[in-house]
Amino acid sequence: MKKLMAANWKMYKTQDEAKNTIKDLINILGTELTVDRDVLICPPYTSLKVVAEEIKDINYMYLGGQNFYPAKEGAYTGEISPHMLLDVGCSYALVGHSERRHIFCEKDELLKEKVKYGLEVGLNIIFCIGEKIEQRRAGQVDQVLKSQLSVLKDINNMSGIEDRLVIAYEPVWAIGTGEVAGEKEIFEAHKIVRDELKNIYGEVGNSIRILYGGSVKPDNASDIIGIDNVDGVLVGGASLHADSFSKIVTA
């Protein structure tokens, strides 16, 4: 399977800044990649259209939304629907990022609705999971990851799930802190995730991509990508600059 190199721009970049960044990235990487990679860009909502326009002819680049509400339309002030994401050119969306879980208090029941509805209407979903530092110190990594993945147990009869669902393991304590999980910690966490995916989906679980996220940078990306069951990365801060993200993409 191709490695998925995903950029989460979070709440950064005006439309002009987004357009300049994506142009710079394409200039560096070229219109054809020499490595076996898919590249996903998740800009803020206001920049989705300008990024979509720039990447429309780049066959290895995809557009993603950072979040959505699980309904087609309605009185949900401040929200955006997956249909709107699809309309602007998105093929992916993030669900359950730690900042959505811990800042905006999104709970498992809502996250399950998002994953299910997003997949049903045609989005590919990147479902984010990960433990807090106190949970790791208490030896609860296995318990936390399995609990977070349990929302998928009711979403196990969908055709092509191996191509449309991606898991992103992001230890909360490593997001934007400069801290990075060690190779042993990443290996162990990704094995837990892989084993649980096989429990839920059978052999299909072997084909679902698992990304690592948490202070990924050009100087550690290659080592992280080389770990068993790491099928790509979800990058925050280092994806905001074309030069650094291009080095991660080709690591």
C-alpha cells in the first residue's frame, strides 16, 4: 500500500498564504512523485477551495477537511457537513483529533456518528486516537486505544473499508510539544492498533493504513516511516512550510 503523508494545517493560513504554500510544495515535489506516496492536505475551511484549485491536476495529492458535523444540512451554526466538503473537492476528513476530543469535548458517541455518516456519504475517514501522558504513565495505553477503537465495531460491514478508513495514532503528549514517541513506543502502539483492527475487521484489518502523528519533522520522518505498521504520518506544525513538509513526504 502507498504511504499516506497527511498535512493538518489546523487554524493557520489565509487564502493567499494557503495558495502560496501549496504552489511552493508542488514546485518542490513536481507533478509526479518519484516515491510511492499519497499526499493529503487538510487546510482550514476558508482555504479549501483555493487548495482544491491548485491540486486538481496533481494525481498524488488529495484534499481533506479537518472536521464536520454528521448531517447533510440543518440548524447547526458554525458547522460544516460532509456533503459540503465533498462539494468543494474533499475526498478525506479527519475525525476525533485530540484537539476535538479534549478542547471541544467530543465524545465517542458523536465520533462514531461522524465516522459512520462520513463513510456512508462518500468521504474517506482518518480516525484519530491516542493517549494522554498520565494514561501512558499509568500503563493504560492498550486499554485507551482499544476503547477509542471500539466505536468502529458497529461500522464493520462496509464494502471497501480497507481503502476508505485510516487510523491515525497520535499520543496526545507528543502533539505540538516537540516530544516524539520513541521507536519502541510507536511500534508497540501501532501493533495494538493493528491487532484490534484485525479483531474488528478480520484479515481486512491488515490492509487499513495506520498513521503516526506527533511532532513529526524532516529529521525523524524516515525512521518513523520505517517502523512496522506505520503506513504514513499526520503532520501538524512541520506541514505549514513547503520545504519541511516536502522533505517529510519524500523521507
